[in-house]
Amino acid sequence: MVYEDRSDAGYILADLISKRKIDEKKYVVCAIPRGGVVVGAKIAKKLKIPLVPLVIKKLGAPTNPELAIGATASFGKPIVDRWLAADLGIGADYLKKEIIKKKREAKHREKFLGDFNLSKVIIGKNVVVVDDGLATGQTAKMAVKILKQFGAKRIILAVPCAPISVIEQVRGDYDEIICPETREDFMAVGQFYKNFQPVVDEEVRKILQLTTDS
């Protein structure tokens, strides 16, 4: 399956989730900016449940920033793939600088998008974690770590596409995983979209404002 765009992927995921008798009073969609918010907005609208952003930043490799060796939020301890970091010869000094940099970027994005008081919104709720796709799974691992700290009751991962190996890596972290497209020959998230244009923070903030106002 190749999705038209992130909105199309959101509608398809929403249809799959809606088959599960969702009680809108007990659920919340927690979307990863930027692309995940576009997907998550369609799910939240169809299921009539709240949408909140969960800002997480990938920790990139020195020579390839798109290769995630870990992930971090603006607070708390990051997660790091120590095996991958060792294979790439990444030292502690680089990791420390990268973590500080990405925590700062995450904080800046949170301020720009607005205060959603996640700890209050998440506690005791069933949470649907949404992104526009998984590549290494580091962001998904960081997300579930945060949500468990916030007292989420049940955590579902809903993503349009992912490598089979990554789904298996994160399966134990989530109560349920919904992913229509899994491949062994996975190269990049963008291969599953006809339109995979970059999403900017301004667009994400507008989507969140419209969702909140409605």
C-alpha cells in the first residue's frame, strides 16, 4: 500500500481503530510532531477524542543526522541504542552534546506549539501514540517511556508503516500495535507515500489550534 499523503494514512488508521469500540471519554491521541500530528488529527477527528502533541527529538548519528541512535524529550532521561552507538564508534562526548542540543530543541518546539499539560491529560487514559511511520523505533520507545511515567492506562501504537524488525523490537513496549504496512525491504518512511512533503511547526500549531477550538 502507498498512501496519498499523511491525511490519507490517518483516515485509514482511524478506520482500523474505530473497529475496536472506542469509548471517547477514556482515550486520547498522542501524536509525535511534526508529521505524526497530521496523521493523528484525522484519527482524533473520526474517533472524536482529544489530540495532544508529544514532542520527541531523535538523537542523530554524527555523519548521518537522520539515523536515530536514540531519542529524547525536553525532560527526563533519553534512550540510546548503545549497540548501534558502539558500532558507529560514537563517544560519550558526542552523545552528551547531542542530548543537550535536542533537549533544547524539544523545549523550544513545546513552547511554540503551546502548553497541553500532558501529565494531566494522560493520567488514567488509554493512549493512541501516532507517528507518520517508524524507521528505527527510537521515537516510539521514548514515547511509551514518557507515557508510562505519566500514568497512561493502556498504550496503543498506531503508525502507517514500519520495518518488520522494528515492530518486533517495540512490540513488548505497547499493549497493541496497529500498522497496516510492514516490510522486510524497508528503506525509508517516504517510500510509503506519494506525497511526503516536509511539515513545518507553523502547520502543526495550526492543526492543534483547530482541533482544540473544535
